[in-house]
Amino acid sequence: MKIAVPVAQDQLCTHFGHCESFAFFDVDPDTKNILKKEVMTAPPHEPGLLPRLLSEKGVNLVIAGGMGGRAQQLFQQNGVKVVTGASPANGSPEEIVNIYLSGSLQTGANPCDH
């Protein structure tokens, strides 16, 4: 399983489409361990690009703070699950993934309304 987290200043970016980079985590959902981490610089913001790009990179799940409805629809069409409402207060991107894997990630409202 591959999880993507949008990152800005080494923490979860609260606005998905305006992140600086993406942290990709290859995880074993059975053992709940991170196997590998990669970072990719985000391309310039272009509507519709990121769902296709992350899907092509093999991402199964995106953990985000806020994400617009259209991006969520495009991820769904590409078979990628999206969790919104995550907070940088949960820790580093690695910590957020570990909390998600443990089944205890607390999420709030999606701050994006577009």
C-alpha cells in the first residue's frame, strides 16, 4: 500500500493543492509498518493534475488537511481513497501515517470549500 501526504515546511500541508512536496510511504497494512519513504517536489498547481499523477505513482490513499471536492472526485475515479481533515498538530508526516495505520487518526472538518 502506498500513502501520500502533502507537505509544506516539513509538516502536513493544510491545503492539498498548494503543498511544496509529497511524502510517499510504502506501508505494510498487515504489520502496520512503514517500509519506505520518498519525497517528490510538487508540480505547479494545475486543476486535475495531482489526482492523475499520484494515481500513476501507485498511491492508494491520500491523507490531507483540506482538499476541494473536484480533486476528491478525481481521486475516487482513479481508485484512490482520500482522508481529509487531518491536522499538522498530529505530528510529522511519518507520525500521521503511523497514527492512521494504528486506526487512531483524529480528523476534523475539511477546510477547503471549493
